[in-house]
Amino acid sequence: MSRPLQNQRIAIVGVDESDEIGIVPNKSPLQLHAEAAYNALADAGLSIKDVDGLLTAGPFSTLVVAEYLGIEPRFTDSTSVGGSSFVIHLAHAVAAIRQGYCRVALITHGESGRSARTRPPLFQGLPDSQYEVPYGIIGAPIRYSLACMRYMHQYGEERTRQAMAEIAVATRKWAQLNPKALMRDPLTFEDYHNSRWISYPFHLYDCCLVTDAGGAVVVTTEEVARSCRKRPVWILGAAEGHDHNMISAMPDLTRTIAYRTGPAALEQAGVTHEDIDLAMIYDSFTYTVLVTLESLGFCGPGEGPDFVANQRTAPGGDFPMNTNGGGLSYTHSGMYGVFLILEAVRQLRGECGERQVMHKKDSSQPAKIALVHGTGGSLSSCGTAILARD
Amino acid sequence: MTQAEQRPLPVPQPESDFYWEKCREHELWLRRCNDCQRAYFYPRDICPHCFSRNVTWVKASGRGTLFTYAIVHRPPTPAFRDRVPYVVAIVELEEGPKMPTNLVGIEPDPAKIRVGMPVVVDFEDVSPTISLPVFRPANSA
């Protein structure tokens, strides 16, 4: 007998990218959505006909994506709060499935951050269009660099700079182990420090890539999961939140609302920071990682630089993080969050070859518990999810 | 110049008409709540601190301190190509609120700019109807 729906565990059963990621000028963003959906369903061993819930973010709502895929969902969610959205969709999918709104939820992403032929027009009456854009406070690098400078002021410029370099260099080492990563050449500390300024205090290598990519995730009930192709990855906890939109309205430039979503997701999952085998932390910028690790509670305010010191997050380090090579070196289409989930699921399934992370408590087994954290907007929105294998 | 290369200008909205009109007169005005007594930025008719509708306009002193800054080297759009490097900033006003702006009247050099330095408002006339409040070091006024 299966358990009542509301008590069932909810699983991720399929994940994949679009056929190609990186520089893909010959495909539209919707094609990237569709390819990723196709591939993720194949990974799950499910059919598009099984899908009755659709979640997506970005300029195309579920109306557009569902029509393109040829489906008629009975649960629809276009929550779009930046690159964190897809992690937030996990929470929504869990709730929707438990309440019976749908049985198989498909989360899709497709974006041609690099090669798009058109860009959506801005609405000029928005607060940021009135109060930030006219000053040239436009785009993530400039906005995030304002937050980073405040962190440097509070906690010391030199040690912050070193921490940012540590993160950039460590993440590149992981990318070198991922055939799908765009940037696989070695990156030295010297390369980092010598790279040009984008928006001081950000060097080029503090900033994520801008690529074309699609990604998709299939979420379903425990019952369906048992009949899928691969081992289920359980969603043990998920939490979301946001505390501002414009960077100038951020309550504290050195802390994101991960300070709420992290503990909430961990508590729901019944695990602690020490149980985490793998951390997938949204790395739009090196600073994003630093502020997120602190906000999540892996260390205290201002302690991030000590936490990531000595390549601790690199291959061989005792805090494996962003093992796909991250937004910094693998891919970052614009709203990167879905790819955090892809990598966590692959690690928990033991599919990661050279870059496979092992379980802390049994090093003969693949990683067992992963924390996935998305950050979107101008450090505005956060979604944390705790994923685990059996 | 093509449309894409023109500097983006604010399009005032009903709740911000007064703010931009005062800017055109080179005055900086803030919304302040009569209930919780806090001033806030950006202007809106309901207080973001306590959700009161009992709010008023007050003229700001124009003094504040540099809360944070960044020096933009890579232009975010073609319109800013001729302006780099320029300094973007968040200023903490004497009345309490923080507002986004440009820091002007100082070299775009981290050795010269100091978080916490006193700044004063100035206005840049960018169109016949729009003047942007910017800030310069207090001692250079």
C-alpha cells in the first residue's frame, strides 16, 4: 500500500541540459526549453504525456512554454524572481504534488544570454528604471559590486579579495573535470588578480559567464518515482524568500535572505550543516558565494574568507562546492538556478565520474545529502533545497 | 545617435511626479511618515516601514555619507560607453534613507574614494525636464 499523497516523499526523477550548452546561436531560447524538457523526461523514463504540471521562469510564461511543448497542464507556475526561481519551483512542485494539483511536474529553463536575437523591452516606469538605471546602475555586475564594496569596508578588503580569488580558482578546477563546462583552461591566482576590471571591486573572473543553455527537472510522487529509470533523489526540504528588488533597497548588503531560507530548509529536512556532502551555491559572482555561505550559516558574518581559504572548496578539499564548475566556469545563461539542481542530482546518483563527490560518512558511496541554493535578482531572492538519495 | 545609445532617463510616475519636479528645481525631497516618523526612499504614498498612509513630503538637507560605491569600467549599455570609468554609489542621507546615485567631483580611483566620506547633493540637468540628484565630496562644494 502506498502512503497517502500528503505524506509521500517527493522526488526528482529526471534532469538534463539542452543538447548543447555554451555558445548556441543556432537555437532559440524556446528550443532550449524544449530540448532540455525532452532530455530530462528521457532521463526519467517518462513521457511528455505524463506531465501535468509546468513551472518556468523568465520572459516566457508557462502559457508560452506549454503551447510550444504541446501540453495542457493542470498546475501552472510562472514564478519568476531571478535565477533562484527554479530552486523555488522545487518547493512549489512539492506542495502542488502533495495537494494533488499535479502528479508529474516539469520545470524548464531556456535562455540565450549570449546569442539572443532580441531582448525583452524594459518597463520604464519601474522604480529601478527611475532611480538606478539613469545613473548607469544597470545589470548584475554593477549592482553586486556595490554590495561587495560594502562587505570589503566592513570585513577587510585584502582578505575579501583573497577569498574571491580562492572561489574563482577553485571553481575553475571543478570545471576542468566537467566536459560540459565552457571554461576549462587552468586559472591561476595570478590570472585572477591580473584580469581587467568590470566594475571595481569586480575583476573579470569575479563574474559569471554569459551563455546559451537550457535545463529541465522532473519532479513526481514516490509512487511514480519507483517506476522511473533512475534512482530517485528526494526533496527533503525547500524554502524561499526575498527581501528587496533594487540593490539600493537591500536591507543589509552583506547578508541575503538565505539567513532565513537556509535554516528553514535544513530544519524541514531534519539535517544540519555538518550533514551536507555537497553545496551547490549560486555563483553569479564570487561575492555571491561568500555572502551566501555566511547567510546560510555555514560560518558567521565576516568569516567567509576564512571558511573558503586554502582551496577548501576545490577538488580534494573538505567542502566540495559548485562541482559542475558553476556559473563562473561551466555555464550561466542568465537565470542559472536550474543547473544547480542538475549537478546535485547527478552527484547524488553517483554519475559524475572524475568529479564525483563521496559521502562523508561512507567514502565508498556517492554524496548522500546536497544543499542547493539559488540567488536571484540583485541578491534579492533566495531558494534553498535539501536533496538526498536513499 | 540611435535610440539605443541615448542615456536612459526616468519616466516619472504619479507617485514620483513631485520628487522629479523638485529635482528640476535642484531640491531633494523625501517622503516621511507622520506615524512612525521615518523618512524613506524611494517616494511612495504608503510608508514601507509601517504601512501608514499618513505620509508627507520633507525637504532633505542634501547631506549624507558614502555608504558604498563601485567604479564601472565596462559600460553596461552603449549609452554609457563614453562615460566609463564612472562611479556608482549608494549614499546614506542624514535623514536616514539610502539612495542610489553617482559620485561626482572626484577621480574614479579607489585610493581617493572612502566609504563613509561626507557627501553633498548636486544636480545634473540631463534633459529639459529631468535633473538627476548626484553627490560630490562635501569638502569640494
